[in-house]
Amino acid sequence: MLKLGFALIVATAAFLGADRRPDAAPVPAQQDIESAIRAVHAQMRSAAERLDATALYAHVLDTATPPIIENGALADTWAAALARTARGFQGLTSLGYAYTRESITVLSPATALWVGVGTASATLADGRQITAPFAETTVFVLRDGQWKVLHAHRSAPTR
């Protein structure tokens, strides 16, 4: 009787711990997801600092839902968001971001939330330099093996 009880406990634990989807891929560890998100975010930051809106938006999904909100302005489409960003880069000779706080919350094996706070610095074509604080949230989703931005919200809070 004791052997039967032990066997039942082992079998139950194995059943509950098993992924019952036959096509299931291994679930990436939280640390692996965080590392992947940091890498994609670094690529996006680099594209922005090169003033390359096209390379930046290569990381943003083109979906039916509005992808980007900046300072309360919603871009209705991916193309509109790209165009607004490209216009914003015009007249700049340099752009940089200094983060004072960054965090990633893994919501599922295919969804993560990036939150960042910092200061953006830019040099205008006429030589003036400007700095402004910013806060951002970005929802990343895993699509076809790549982490992409599903939605982002960025604002420049008052000092």
C-alpha cells in the first residue's frame, strides 16, 4: 500500500509538472528573456542615437493597433509613428540617452515590459544643446523568434 501511494504521488507530480502540449518549446528562463530585451533595447537606442528612424522602427511591429504614444500624442499607425520620429530627428546633429533607472518585468515567456527613466540630450543643427528628462514604457512581444515592440509610451515629465 505504501509503494502504491508513493507511486501515485510521483506520477501526479510528473503529470502536473509536465507541459502537456506536444509541440511546446522549452520555456526561456527569465534571465534569458531579460538579456534578450536589453539587447534589443540597446539596438533601438543605438539606432536612435544614429538618428536612423528606419533602423529604430525595424524593431516595432506593424499592427492594426496604434504603436506609439509620445507626450500624449498617439500615432494611429506604424507609418505615422515612423514619420513623426523621422521629422523629430531632422535638425539634430546628435542625440544621446542616459538612463538613471531601467527595469524589465517578464509577463510571460513571450511578453515583457521595459520601464526606463533618464535624460535625453541633443545638439541642434545651429549648435544649441538641449536636455530633457523622459520616462518610457515599452511592451515587447516575441514574434517569429525575435523580440519586437508591440506598444511604447514615452513622455517628458516636467522638472
